[in-house]
Amino acid sequence: MGRILALDYGSKRTGIAVSDPLKMIANPLATVDTDELIPFLTHYLQQEELETIVVGIPLDLMNRKTHGTKGAENIVERIKGLFPHIGVVTIDERFTSKIAFDSMKVSGISKKKRADKSLVDKLSATIILQSFMEQPT
């Protein structure tokens, strides 16, 4: 059994988080330029076994698609085609960036570090993964 990996997909950057081997704890892994996401996943899969990839899908407050939804849906289809042996699921990612930013603020991370969007993306992916793992099976 492999780990679970989560993506906070964005048009410029994608935050990535991964579970521990027991699939109990979500850990931030990386933020990559979105153009480098597929090479990153290919390289990662040469080193680690993945059971599932979770992709956050952006929706608005009325549960409708946003400007970012199409890109996330496209990457889901691309991942499914390139890595058919890995399950790919989607999860609502509303508020993850705000939760990530607020958690950094509460934890005492400096204003300068909070301005680092790559850190927010990585933490957003971690929140997406933790939310997925906490869902009832």
C-alpha cells in the first residue's frame, strides 16, 4: 500500500502534500511550478509508491465552478491518463488558502514568510490531504 498525495493546483504553482506510510498524517512536501508538475510526479513515483492522488477542485460559495476549476479538472484527466495504476480523486478545496494563511499567522510565522505564496500553496495541499483522510470511508 502506498501513500496518498494531494495537490493544490494553480495556474502558476501547485502545492503538494503527502501522507505518512500509515495514511494518518498529512505533511507538506513541495511547491512546484505547474509546468513542472508532471515531471515532478514522474520522478516522485520512481521513488515512492502512491495509492491515491487527491486534487483540490476550486468552487465558489454557491458550489459553482470558478476560473480555476477547468485547469484542475484538466490536470486530473492528464494524471489519470499518465498514471492509470493510481487512483485519482477530487475534493472541494474552498477556503484552504485562507485556512493555510490564518494558521501561519496564528503559529507565529513572520509576515515576510507568510508573503511566500509557495508556503501557502504547500500548506493548502496539506489541508486538502488532511480533509480527505478525515472523511468517513
